[in-house]
Amino acid sequence: MTADRIEEAEIPVALRPAMRALADAGARLAQSIRRGIIPPQSLERQARTLFQTALAGTGLRWLDSGDGAQELDPQGALAMALTPLDAAANVEIDLSMGTLFSLYPARDGAEASFLRCPGEQIAAGYIVYGPRCTMVATFGKGVQRYLLDGDGPCFRLVESAARIPGCAFEFAIDVANYRHWPRPVRAYIDDCLAGVDGPRQKNFNMRWLASLVADTHRILMHGGVFLHPGGDSKDKRSRLRLLHECAPIALLIEQAGGQATDLSEPILSLVPTDLRQRTPMVFGSTEKVARIAAYQDLPEPEVSALFGNRGLFRA
């Protein structure tokens, strides 16, 4: 492993070996992506191998990279939930992909280490592979942003206290699932789409990058709100994984001054009962997330598609 893969001034000493390993594997994966077309399944396997190899010997007792928890070091003090590569299919069309990671203090068993309140995370972050390779991380005292300097290569610290912009009239959601959404979410989106003539009296832009990490990065940099509401009983698979996706994003977003909920309750207060548990998720600028939560409390007639005057929610 290259020792200088990431500038370490903002990283707690106990977490530096794991962060060096993440940076090393991320830099190598970024190089592989730049070299040319790789079939998505091959790229996913390569990403998993790169991270698992790099993380050995870095103080991890438990690693769960989506295919079951494994014990790396019985004496290790850390447990990591890892998504080695999100949106791998985007490699075929030259769009962004990403890696998500989350760190907890290790306990004696894998389930005891991971099935706990996400508010107990001691670090979380992501790497986004796009026109630039960026790592964003939090260690519980703000959010740091690093850019990969290809000459090193090394992740250089470029921002030590990233904050979500407070006002942005943008939302990200997959409208193809409109028919499955809960009615309050439909009402919220309908009001946004109504523009200046609707109850919000503002024109909104819709953004959807089909990469969770890339969408998270856009929200962090530009503000707005991201919605992944799940749906009815026929659409449970559309929900996000609480441990591997929602928990690290929620910690990052809240450390950057935003909010993250399951449409009503804070993600960081939810306690998973299963390593593969899924949940709806909304995150972004505080005002936008709070407004969506308020829609959940509207009387049934007011979330009807025929209701045209939700005056409580004017911009």
C-alpha cells in the first residue's frame, strides 16, 4: 500500500490505516475505470477484491461488503460496512459511479457490530468516480472533501468544513416509480412540478443521476433534496439498504448541516434488525426535508391529486 494516498491532518490517528487503505483502493479503481470499457460485473468483482485486499491489516475486525460479514482480524477495533461499487452499469455509458463506507467500533459478533443505531458511526464517507475522483468523509466533526491528484496519486484535502447550501430549488427522484409512491410524496412532487402556478409559487429543476453516490455529491455541493420513497407492497425492493447506503449518507448529510429521514424519522435514530434491512430515504437541505415530513401529516383529502390549494406549503 502507498503510504501517502491521502492527506491525513483531519483524520483521527486510529482511523488512518483504514482511510489509507480506502484511498489506495479507490485510486487504483479510478485508474482501472479510466483505462477503458470494463464489463460492469467484472468491474464490481475487481472493486470488491481491491478494497478487501487493501483493508486487511488496517485494524478492521469485521467487514461487510454486501455479501456477508467476514472477520479480518480478531484483535481489530473497527467494523466497516462497505459498498465497493455503486452504479457499476454506468461504466458502459461513461457516467459516475461510487464507493460508500461506514465505520463503527467493533463488538464481539458481526451482528452486534452492525445492528446498532447509525448515530454510533465513528466515520462515514464516499468516493465518487467521475470527471474528477473525489472522496468525501466525516469523522464526526464536520465534512472533509478530498480530490485525487493523479500525479501522486494522492487524495488532497481541498475543503475541511463542507456545508450543504441552504436554498436550492432542485429535487432528485426517479419519476418512473411515481405510481408506487406514497400519496404524500406524490403531492409534494406535484406541487414542485406545478411551478409558479402551484402552491409553492416557484419553478423547480429535477435532477436524477441514477447513481446514489453521485446524487449525494450533487446535493452536498448544490443543495436541494433527494427522495427514494419506496412504495407499496409490490415495490419493496426500491428501498435503500439502511446499513450500507442510508447510514453513511445520513451521517455525512447531517454533519454538513442537512437532514436525512425515512420520510418522517431521522435515519440516524433507526436501529436495523437485519443486515440487509431496507428503508425509504429523503435527504438534503434541512428546510426541504422538513417540508416533506410535514406532507406526511396532511389530512387524506389534501394529498389527493384533485386537491389544489395546500396553502400551508407555499414557498
